[in-house]
Amino acid sequence: MNVLSNILNFKRYTHRPCFYLAIAMGLGIYLGRCGVGTWPMWSIFCGLFIILSLIRHQVSIFFLCLAIFCLGAFYCQSAYLFPSDHIAFLTYQDQKNLRAVEGVIDSDVQMKPTTFGTKKVFELQLSMVNIDGDWKKASGGILVNVFQEMDLSYGDQLQLEGSLYKAFQDSSSKFSYQQYLEDHQLFLNFSVGKTRYIEVLSKERGSWWMALSLRIKHRVKEILAKYLDPQEANMIQAMVLGDRSFLTKDVYAMFSKTGTSHILAISGMNMAIISAILLFVLKLLRFPRVWSLMGTGVFLLAYAVLSGWTASVIRSVLMAIVLLSSFCIEYEADTFNSLGIAALILFLLDPLNLFDIGFQLSFLSVAMIVCLNPLVLPWIERRIKGRILKSLAQAFCISLVAWIGISPVIAYQFEIISPIAIIANIPIVPMADLVIVLSLGLVFFGLVCPPIAIAFAGSLKAVFNFMLILVSWFAQTPDGYCYIHSVTYLHIFIYYFLLTILYLIISFKLKNY
């Protein structure tokens, strides 16, 4: 019992154990993704370091970090261990000769406009494939594009005739769509033309809770479409539900130029602000503290259901719930530790979350704000007088440190730098959160009281369109953004290394001030 007590007593060695464990696991996942070693080797090392942590409990946190590092590499490589009939093992010749597939729809069916008309896009979990007229068992997921007017939904078992192909890679872009699909366990694309055979063999073959969640999501879309113009509804459902099916390239470009494209997907910051608003309302209603925190957690889970379990929403809700749980059990909440817990859970759910750009930006921005903001706030408190000026200065500093933290990743992934984002995010982020709150109000009253819903729709339109005007104005600011095409991993490493050194120097000076 004494050994176990010492191992669990992380505070004896560090007050942020989960943060360091998450970093160790992330590094292990990255190394495993690079193909270093093999999964049996990593599993052996993982077991060895766990045994050492039990024997040498004085340095158990060190050995435990090494064990988690090896676990990350093992877990990442084992994610690519597939059965022999998996679609990933299909030869190039078999891909060319494949005529039809059979499987179950495993995602929401999205409608996307194309130059050839609107297409239906969904994920299909395979059970059979037809190669030169011979049906064979198969497994794995593919992304299906159907160019036909047909009622399809989650859980439908289909037989489709079409052509199999890999995603096109733009040689001028660093982003690999094929790699993105594989990270989401989708290895090939399948196109069903307007004249190809398609048949629904059976329905409701998926999980009941996912089907219920998607029905709720579609009902929300119907309410938004009823009270809003089509363009407004398309953009607001992207902000509220994470569904960006009908967003145009021009809209993406406008938000990218201002560094505000993150509001087109649910982020951790959005969930934090919405949670704070709900906690404030419950406090005004004199709910006990624990009940307020638990109620907010239930609301966040309901929000995840409403969104159809969108990946970005799940990440954000998970982070918020981890923080709320730490407050609920009256444990001293350390944001870095809570961030580490959320990261560890997401890595355990899917190690490839590490390579998702949404995951990277969400966690990096929060970490930078928590890390750098305390260095700036004391200076604001001493130098700036007046409540309004002080609030504006704090908002500017939060936006600045977040921009400093995520700019290298954005420059590498999207080849753009937006200094105007430092200013643009100050008014736009709160307005985006207000849009989400008003949208939820519109959905609620659209179900229970349509006359009040009309008032919410009017307020939502006003706030949303004013936000669009601001985004458009910032996007046209001279020298507000610039394109950059030469950022490499080495540049990113040097940037964060120098930033870390600067942070340590400033922290040391402030401690001795």
C-alpha cells in the first residue's frame, strides 16, 4: 500500500502530473506515427517502465512518463493493425476492378454543392466488395459520394455500384487530404454516379443513440432554416453544430484573412464562455454551487448530442467537463493539469487526434493563454487605470498571446499569417459566442413558442450580420495578412524553443522582482 500511495502521490514530485503525462504520450504517438520501432517493442518497454515505477517509487513519475511515452507509440502503431480483409490491403489492380460495395452508413449524410449538382457524402463501413463479379468479405471505412436524389440516412445498409479511387493530392499544398481521411479511418473514396445502381437493403443498422442525436441535429437545422435566410442558416449551423457542408471558399477565405476561421467550428473557448454564462445565470437563480456545476455539465453533454457528436464539439465539451469536474469535487483546479487530463482522454479514445488541426489549435491556444497571460496581467494592473481601459487591455493581451501561440501552426498548415487577428478577435469572438447563445434560444423557442422565436431570430440576424460586416472590414485592412510558403517543422521547433527560453527568463526575473 505504501508503494501504491507514493506512486499516486504525484504532488510529491509535481503539481501537474497529467500535463506532463499528456506531453509524454503525445511525443510517443508522434514517434509511433513516424514508424520508429514496432508495436511489440513498445509494449515490452512500456511494461518494463511500469515495473521500474513500482520498484523505484522515488522517481516513479519519471518512469511513469516513460511508460506513457511507450504506450503512446504502441497505441498509435496498433491503430493501424487491421484484419487481412481490410480495405487498406486492397491491391491497386483490385481497386481498378472493384465494381460494387456493400456496407452500413456510419455517419451523418451531408449535402454538398458541386459543379455537377448536389451530392450526398457519408462514411460507409464495409461488409462486402465485388471485384470482377465476385463478392468477397471486407472491412474498414470508405468515404462515399452519391450524385443521386435518394433518401439516405445513418444506419442504412446499402449496396452501391461505382468506382473506387484515392483522394487527389494538390502538389502545391502541404495538406494531404488522403492522409486526413486515413487519420479518420477512411482509406479510399467511392463515387456513385447518377446512372449507377444503388439499393437500400435494410434500415436502422446503427446505434440508437447516434440515430437519435442525428435526428435532433436535423430538427435544429430545420428550425434555423425556417427563421433565417439560407446563407445565414448555413453559416450559423457551422458555428453552432460544426456542420460546414455549405460554406463556400470565399467565406473560408474571408475568415482566414482575419484569423477568425476558428469561430466557424466549435472551440474550447466557445464552450468556456457559454459555460460561464450558464453558471452566472444559475448563480442568479440561487442554485447551489455543486448543482450549478453539474447542471452546466449536463447542458454541455446535451449540446454534444444536439451537434450529432461532432468531433470538434466533443473535444471542447470534454475540456469544459474536465474543468467543471475538478471544481465540483472542490479540488484545486490547475488548468494545465485539466488540459492534460482532457488530452489523455482524447488520446486514449483515438491516438490520431494528435494530428487533427482542430485539436492542435484548441489545446495550444489555451496552453499559451494560461502560460503567458499571468506574465502580462500584473503589468496591466500596475500601469493602466480605469475599469474599461483595463478590460480592453486584458482582452487585447489574451488575443495577442493566443495569436503568438498558434501562428506558426497556422502558417505551416494554411500558409497565411494574419496580424490583424490580434485586434479582430477582440470584438468578433464575443459576438460569435452571442450568436451561439441566441441560436440556442431560437431553437428552444422555435419548438415551444414560435412568436418568441421570431424575436430571437431578429436579434440573431442583427448580431450575426454586424459580425460579418466586421469580419469583411478587417479582411480588407491593408497589410492585415500575408501569405507565407516556406515554413517547416524546423522553423516551428526553433520558434517554440526560443519562446520557451524567453518565457523562462521573464518568469525568473518576475520572481526575483
